Amino acid sequence: MRGCLFIAWSLLVGVLACADPPPTDPVESLLSNARNGGAQSQMLLARRYLDGDGVEQSFKHAEFWYRAAAEGGDLEAALRLATMIMEGRGVRQDPEDAFRWFKNAAEGGARRAFFYLGQCHLEGMGTVKSEIEAYAWLRLAMDDGDDRAKGPLHQIRTSLKPYHVQAGERRLEALRAQLSSH
């Protein structure tokens, strides 16, 4: 029996000695977790690549990891990805794709995306230009304390006919109902 225990112990020690040690480099640890689907690690890794923090700056890698996190449901990643794509920051500018990610973030509850959706509708960036849609999204942003919405909202209010403002208010209420169900 002692011989069997010694052999088992020797095998266990041998297996442990051959196992890969856990990564000690924080970037390697993030990369390992990100590859395994860890959304928080994907976000942190994307930020590192975007800023060149501990890694060589790479917009391509930042976009890849933001997209992975966004596709996994991370609303902040969706918002950051949309911003990168809309600005063409190191990636191909694609207003339609950016709009889709802004909308995904906003409908998921990322309140900072309300302003961006309003701007997209106001300027017709990635979507059909609609002052009524812009009005509703910018009102949501303003009501949520986003002061950036005040100027564009004032611009819309002065250019719309009263019945269009009423249509914007109805759309605003529909959006509020939609967002409160999430």
C-alpha cells in the first residue's frame, strides 16, 4: 500500500510540476481571461490597447476586444466601440455600424448613449435624418442630466412646428415606456 501511495504522490507532484504556471504579467492575465470570454477583461484589454498602456498601442486590437465585450452584452463596450467607429479613430469610419452600437447601448440602458443617438438622428449619421427622433433622444439625454443635449435640443425646438414638437413628445413617452421595460 505504501508503494502505491508513493507512486501516486510522485505522479501528482510530477503533474503539478509540469503544469503551466499562472501568468504573472497583468496583460497576460487579462489576455487569458479575455480569451475565455471575460467581458471585464475584454474591456480592460481594449482600453490598454487604445491607450498603449502596457502594450503597443493598437486600434485594431482595441476594436477587436471592445467588439467582443459588446457582443457579450457589455453596454459600456458597445458605447466605446460605437464612438471609435463613428469617429474613425484608428478604424474604418462606418456611421451605420456606429449607429447600431449606439442604439444597442441606449436600448440596453446606457444613458450616455441617448445623446449620441439624438445627434445621429439630428445629422442623419448612420440613420435617416429625423428631427422628431432626435428631439426624443436628446430630451431623454437632457432629462438624465446630459448638458450636451441642451444646444441641439434648443436648435430643434426653434425649427420645428408645434405639431412636430408634439410628435417628438409622443415619441419621447414611447421611448420612456420602452426603456423602463428593460
